[in-house]
Amino acid sequence: MENEISRICVMGLGYIGLPTSALLANRGFQVHGVDVNPKTVDIISQGRIHIVEPELDTFVRAAVESGNLKASLLPAEADVFVLAVPTPFHHGSGDTPRPNIDYVLEATRAIVPYVREGNIVILESTSPVGTTDQVAKVLRAGGIDTDRVHVAHCPERVLPGQIMRELIENDRVVGGVTPEATRATAAFYRRFVAGEVLETDARTAEMAKLTENSCRDVQIAFANELSLICDRMGIDVWELIRLANRHPRINILQPGVGVGGHCIAVDPWFIVDSDPENSRMIRKAREINLGKTEWVIGRIRDEAAKLGKAKPVVALMGLAFKPDIDDLRESPAVHIAETLKDDDRLELLFVEPNLREHVRFALTPADEAVRQADLVVYLVRHKIFKGMQVSAPVLDFCGVLQP
Ligand SMILES: NC(=O)c1ccc[n+]([C@@H]2O[C@H](COP(=O)([O-])OP(=O)(O)OC[C@H]3O[C@@H](n4cnc5c(N)ncnc54)[C@H](O)[C@@H]3O)[C@@H](O)[C@H]2O)c1
């Protein structure tokens, strides 16, 4: 059946859905891309892009010009449906943020009138365990026989900045709600993925993605915890980690001001929410990484107070959630800047060389900020900060001064 696949309907044209659509269109599939945002549909229809990602503009332009990629507000009939909509969390009344799968369910309801026997419906969004079953349930409620329509999960693992390459090269995990769905979906991915396509069931595939990001979170929490212990003991944490990592089987990550981004800082909560009783280390890691950000805020306040100036000028160097990108989503550096902004004992300079402007922070060029500052605080290890001449005292939370 998979040899007959030619039409793909992609729900959600963001960081995942648009590159996927453009790649498939350039491989000769007829792609019908759907987004609820009319501005997004309008821009893509003109062959342009609304997000920053290397090479994506070339792919989208070629895809639209060839006629293989069409953007629309409404779904259409297809052989394969790909759901690539957001799965954020929301802070409810309890102490664990809860996953919100409303966008997934909404997008599934939207495709119901277009799904036919033999079609494949793939959930690519990062999802709590059981979401793919929920997708199947919504389809069944719409009168679709899910023994005759293949429903599967295939989590996306691409790294922003390298999406076009990683979409092809990464290994993929595919898990269907039935073995037949797994087989059919895996065969589809093998048509354009050069990496290995690994087959499992839907729940394991969902958990695999959450596990990957939780593992990173736990490892970063270890480094962040070490940084606090070393600070109290008067030990240089950077040197310590360098030395420990010379052990042949040790690989400690680098500490920082917390963990940001829309994946590692979000996905572990999906596991904690599913099994709070057993996810003790995963929750603790989240708490340690969040706590590190609050600790940094306290340190900045303390060091600024020690300068003995009425209103010292503090340069906050970096706002992005990791080095050398312009993405501020869930960025701990932004949280630090937001919190200190209201402190009238400080005069703050905000520096983010990867952005031209920001709606809430008036940005200062890095060299100017460093010249004016009474205290220079490195929040993000941007390459551009390395080797700058600084005469003011420095707080380096992310290793800019390290070799
Ligand atoms: N961005 C990444 O690097 C990345 C990596 C791995 C996994 N993911 C996961 O992929 C999923 C999508 O993430 P993203 O970064 O592409 O999000 P995004 O916000 O960039 O894009 C999602 C798009 O879906 C649209 N949308 C919302 N509801 C819709 C609906 N009912 N029908 C059609 N379109 C709808 C939105 O308007 C938006 O354009 C998430 O689950 C995310 O966790 C993202």
C-alpha cells in the first residue's frame, strides 16, 4: 500500500511541520500544508517563510514554485496525515505542570472528514504516553475504523539550526497503535529518511522521546548541582569537571544558569505528570535546574550590592536559551532579566548579539555594555563574548572565560 503514497497532508506549519512539508514536496510528494494561522498560510503560499532556520527558505521556495507544496487553512484528502502541532504544558493548581494535548485533538478532529480507508495518520508532536491512542479514539468517534486506518507516533528529534539535514539523517522511532500501523508508517519514513527507522509500539515511541529529553535534563542538573556545591566549597567547578572527565567512562556536562528551550525544560514534566510517585529523580532534576536560575538571581544581587554603589550598572550578557542562537523560548536568562528588571537598586544593560531588537528589553551592543558596566554577568556562552576585554568585575555562570 505504501507504494501508492503520493499525497501528504501536514497539520501545523511551524518549526517541525514546515521543514517536513518542504522536504517531502522536494522529494516529489504532493503536500497540502495546513495551519490555523492565516498569516502563516499567506506567507508560505508566497514561497516565503515565517521562522528562522538555515536552508529552509530555499526548500520552501522550490517546493511552492514546483506546485508540490500548497498551504491552506483547511485539510484535504491525502494518503498520509502528519500532525505537527504544539504540545505545551500549562501550570494548573498543583505543583506539576500538566501537558496540554488540546491542539493534537483539535487537529485530529479537523482531519476526520478527509481520512479514508488505507490512510496513515502520524502524530509527530512530542506527546505524553497514551496520546496516539487518544488520536485513534478521536478518529473512531468520527466513524473511522482504526483497523483500516493506520495510526502511529513518530517523534521528531531534530536540532534547530540543522533541521533540514537532521530530518533526513537522524534515526527515527516509529510506533503504531497496531503492528500493521507500525509497519506501514515505518515503510513511509524509509522513503525519505537515510537514518535507521526503528519499529516499536506507540506508547514506547512516545516514552522514548520524553526519555531522551529527561536524560539530558538529569545530566545538566548534575552539573548544576555540582556548581552550587563547588561554589560553597571554594572549588572551581569548571576545572573540577575537566579533571573528572579525563576518567575514561565519565562525561559530565557543563553547568549554566538553568535549562531552557521548548523541549528539555518541558518534556520531563510529561513523565512526572503520568507517574508522579515513581518519577522522583526526573522531578528533582527539573527542580534543581529551575532552582539554579533563582540562585543566579540571588548571586547577581549580592555581588552588585558588594560594589558599594548607589545604583550599579549590571550588564546581562545573553538572553537566548543556549549559545549562538536567537531562540528565547523558556530561556532562563530571560527569566533572570525579567526578575531583575524590577529591581530599582540596579541599572541593567541587556545584551543579546543574536537579536536586533526585543519588545521588552532595550538591547545594548556587547562592547558598549562591557565598557559601561560596573558588573559584567555572563548568562549565555555565546562565542562572540569570548576574548572580550573586560575591566569590571565578572560573574561567569556559563564558562565564557573557560578555555
Ligand atoms: N521545534 C523543535 O525543534 C522541535 C523538536 C522536536 C519536537 N518538537 C515538537 O513538535 C511539535 C511542534 O513543534 P513546533 O516547534 O513545530 O511548534 P510551532 O509552534 O513552531 O508550530 C506549530 C504550528 O501549528 C499550528 N497549529 C496549531 N493548532 C493547529 C491546528 N489545529 N491545525 C493546524 N495547525 C495548527 C500553529 O499555528 C503553528 O504554526 C511539538 O510537539 C514540539 O514539542 C519540536
